Amino acid sequence: MPQSIQRITQTDPNYPKSLNDSLKTEAPETIWACGNIDLLPRIDTAFNGNLWALFCSKKCPGELILKTHDLAQTFKERGIPTIGGYHSPIEKECLRVLLRGVQPILLCPARSIENMRLKSAWKDALAKERLLILSPFESRYNRQTAALANRRNGFVAALADKIYIAHAAEGSKTLKFAKKMIACDKPVFTFETPANEALFQLGAQRMEPSAYLEKKANSTTPIAQFGGK
């Protein structure tokens, strides 16, 4: 990866407090960052409690694919910052939509970002300082695995203010993850549909416009505040 990578330890003032607050003793001692570190979720950033994590199972009903695509469009148009691994097919589609906007994006691969090839679709957002690639994994973790993805998801959730789960299939790791997040009092949202009944039984909240528009960010303000171009 041609862009420089910064190591941020727990003693660094840039280290997000939310990681220690949420993960306690499991908080990574070091995180690696590529891009605009002013986008790191901290007390002085302009996310205003409105940094959304996006998740979805690998398989997703068509109805929810459309709803999630529309949601990503809304986040793009409203300038709402997002964070995620963007690995499942629906998550990848969300990232494709979000990259067309101007709002901040935090991307967290389930592997080390040292020596990771930079995808061409990310280059413009990095150049405009609206993309930050983060990882809690050191260089020896150079391939994505299910175990790393599970740890990455916890890392993403710790940084996020709210979580949107498009769909969590019965018996899936995504559903287990949702159960853990709700038990930790993390706000988890999804669209109301019979396909998401399992999420609502766990305590997920109904996804409504007020959930993400009450604290909406101006579509051009966030990057200016974070020092982007």
C-alpha cells in the first residue's frame, strides 16, 4: 500500500476512547491506520453520535437488498459517516454507493493493512481525505479468516455509535453478533419485515428515518471540519 501507515497505541491521544470503554481488556494495544486519522472517532470529531456501522449476512432477501441500497443512498446524500468491513455482497454494494459521496468512510478489513494491495476504488476517497482504513491486526495476520472477521466486527461495533444490520440469517454468526451487541446495550437497527423477526426478538429497533436524520451531518461540512480537501 503506497500510502503511509500510522501505528496508534493506547497511549496516543488519537487512540479512540470508545475502544477501551467497549472492549475493556480486549481493546487492541495498537491499531494501524491508513488515510486521514482526523476521521478517528474521538470526542472532538464531528460525528455527533451518528457514526453508523453497516452489517449484513452473506445471503439477504431481495426486499432487504433494495431497502439497504436505498439506505446507503440516503447516507450518501445526507453526508452520514459509516464504518464497516464491507465484506459481504450487500456490504460491498453499500461501499460502492458510499464512495460516490463526500461523507467520511471508515473501512476495517479483517486482516493487517500492512502490505495490503490498495483497491483502485478507494484511491480517490483516500486522496480527498474522506476515507480511513483501520485495522487492529499486526502484519502476521495477512489473510482474512472467520476468526479475524469476528474480532474485526467487535472492533467496528466499539467504534460505532449505532449499528444497522440489514439481515441476520437464522443460526448465522451475524445473528449471534447482534445478540451480543444488544446485550451490551449497543443500539441495533433493522428494517421491519418478517425476514428480520429473529432480530426483533433479540431487541433490535425498527429502522426509521428519525434514527439517522435527527443528527444528520451536512453533506459538505464533515470533510471541511476534518481537514480534507
